[in-house]
Amino acid sequence: MPDLFESANKLFVEKKFHDAITLYDRILLEDPDNIEALNNKGYALSKTKNYSEALACYEKALLIKADDKTVLINKISALRKTKRYDEALRYCEYILKLFPHDNITLYHKERILYSLGRYSESIDCCNKILKSYPRNEEVLLDKASCLARINADDAMSVLEECISTNPKLRYKIRNSSAFAEISSDERFLKIISE
């Protein structure tokens, strides 16, 4: 069975998600309580946007081991993608009580809070992540997106930092609806010009 698991994981890495799911199913026929196979199958299902089946895999895995952090984080991701923000946020809070500096959970939490319009709280999560990874371009961009809703000058300062981290972000920033309200500002236009 280890070879089968390695083959399934290899297919996943090669983005052959349906083939990987088939192999995870074979593993689960022999060992229906295999948490790793349930989690990986759920993750592969998420990659195919089959979130309801992915969530079913995560729920089954959590019945076996309720505090499995990897499964919980993957469940948060699927819940977030299905806009079940309140439920996803509860799982974030649960993990962060146990692991207050878990950056993956903080990342999901800041994205959820942004979606809920809770920009200041989202910025707090970004700041916690940035303490560990000060040049994380995605988190800097998320922080700037939140700030664009609160304080244009602060947003632009963070956008300048984003561009210094990765100049290729100009295109993404230019086309992001998060910056619609400041898109005609002279400083903004200077930041995104090449």
C-alpha cells in the first residue's frame, strides 16, 4: 500500500487529480480510516472544485481524529471557497487557540475577514504573518486591499512595498477591484506604472 500511496501523491503533484482520487479510493477500500488518504483525497477533490465531496472526506477524517491540524486547515480552505465564512472562521479560532502563530490559519482567517468586510481584523492577521515573513507579497497585497477600504495613504505605502518585493505585481494591482476607489489617485497611478 505504501507504493499505491506514493503513486497517488505523485499523480496529485502532476495535477492528475482524478487519477489520484481513484488511487486514494483504492487505499480507502482497504483502510477506510486512513486519515492521510481521506485528507489527500479531499484536497484532490478541492482542486477539482468538488467541495461538497472534499468536505465529506474532511468530516470523516475529523471523526477519526478531531484535532488533526492539516485536515482542519484543508476544511477551512474548502469552507472559505464555498463562502461558508462563519463556519470557517470558527475552525480558524479553534486552531489559533492551540497554535496562535500558525501562519496558514492566519492566512485563511485574514482572507475570510476580508470577505466579511472586517478589514481592520484582517489587517491584524496580515501583520501577524508579516512579523514572520515581512516580504510575503500575497499578504502585503491583501493588507493593501484592506487598507484601500480604510486609509488610502496607508494602502499606497503598502502597495509600494509590494512592488519593491515583486514588480510583476503591478498588473495584478492594476486589475484588482479592491483598488477601484483609489484607481484614479495620482500616487496610485505612479505606483502601478512601469
